[in-house]
Amino acid sequence: QVQLVESGGGLVQSGGSLRLSCASSGISFSIYRMGWYRQAPGKQRELVATVTSSGSTNYADSVKGRFTISRDNAKNTVYLQMNSLKPEDTAVYYCNAERMIITPRTVYWGQGTQVTVSS
């Protein structure tokens, strides 16, 4: 059974930091592109950051320079270090795993973790 379990969310003041973790099981972690998405109230889910198997990263413009995505293949875990947090970062953050090359294409989602940034 595939599972993605997020942790590390919580309440933080603006300017503060949080580190989210996503522990995976049931997948060959190293061949998956891992990502973080978020969904704020009244908004669509949006991509925050991704990291490929080779380590290439991509970030939403709104978080560039503040957030860092990383992965630890030995621990089957992906992280999102969030610094200089702003109230507009408040959202439910979801972990994502996607097999991009080997067919069939597959995608998995975690249950989400709440991040709230107070002004």
C-alpha cells in the first residue's frame, strides 16, 4: 500500500520558519518526482516545489528564495524548509509523488498538513 504522510505543520508567526516532512512507503522512492502543493481557503491547489530523481528543483515564483525542497532517498522522505513565512503562505500543504517516465504514469498524494502563519 502506498502511503505519503506529512508532518511538521503548525502555527508560526510571520517571518518564522517551519520544516515539513513527507515520509513515503510502498513506492520505489528514488524513481519518483516528489513535490509539495498547497491549497488556501477559496483557492485552487497550486504547486509549491518539486524535486526530481536527479535532484533538479522547481519552485513557484511566490516562494523562490524562501523555501527549499530536498529529498533523502535513504529515508524515503522529502522535505520542505520554509523560511521568512508570510500570512499568505497559510494553506494546507500536500505531499505529492509522481512517476514521470516509467509507464504507466502514476501519482500519489498525502493527506495534507496545515500551515498557519499569523501576522
